[in-house]
Amino acid sequence: MTKKQQTFAEAMTTLEEIVRQLEQGDVPLENAIDLYKQGMELSQFCHGKLQHAEEQLISIVQENGETTAFDPLKGENYLT
């Protein structure tokens, strides 16, 4: 069975619910371990999505259609 591809928002919602359940402390140990594993997988998924989004956002498309790397800390192109 293949798993439906989650969106970032869906993964974050599920992750928040897992954290809430674990913080309550009334989850049996076996379930807590499973929730923790699922939470770690969701965390890695979300981190990957954010990294990909960051990579897309730190390049600037020039008027001629070429992309140029952008340094968000300096607020300028790397290649200038």
C-alpha cells in the first residue's frame, strides 16, 4: 500500500498532534515510541520541504530568465 503524499501543512498538523499527545504523558510506552518515530519522520519530511523552499527562494530570476544566487544575509547577489 502506498502512502498518500502529504503536504507540508498536513505534516505539521500531524506533528503538532503527536507532540500534544506525548506532552500529555498519558500515552502507553509502546504507543509513545511509535508516535516518537512517526514524529521524527514527519520532522525530517518538513525539514526537507523547508530546505527545498529555501533553495528556491535564494535565487533571483534576472530579466533575461537566468537565475543568480542571492545572499539573504547581505541582501545582494553573490556574483556582483
